[in-house]
Amino acid sequence: MVSDIFPTGWFGARLAEVGAGDVVVVLGAGPVGQLAALSDRIQGAGRVLIVDGNADRLETTRMQNAETIDFNAEDPVLAVKELTGGIGTA
């Protein structure tokens, strides 16, 4: 299974051209989202924010040093704007 989901997360980070110091938002903390967050870190992202509504998945993400946004508790668009100072948001 890892041979399928890890390359998916890696390729997503490559398509997004993640680089040194970037702030990345991952939508979904399931298996692909978790590995996308890991891939972002490996490719140099300075901060990784991940949005999900499942408490267990968000806890797993926090253990990987990603910042979490629970869409059940807050508006993810506003949270991203606040956490990034508006970087990359319209």
C-alpha cells in the first residue's frame, strides 16, 4: 500500500513545486494527506498546515510536526489566513 500512497503524496508536492521554506496547506489528513505532508517536509517546506475534521488523524499529524486545523472547530480559510498572515490566500 505504501508503494501507492507515498508516490502520490510525493508527486503532489513535486507538482506544487514545494521548496525551501515554503508554507504548504494539505487538505485531508488521511493516508495520502499524511504522506503528502511528509513529502512536503522532505522537499524543504518550512511549515506544513493540514486541514481535517477527524481528531485521530489530526493527532497523528501533530506527531509529525505539522500544524493542524480542525474544520469542525474553525473555518479553515480564516485559520490559514491567520496562521500565514494571508500568504497565498485570496
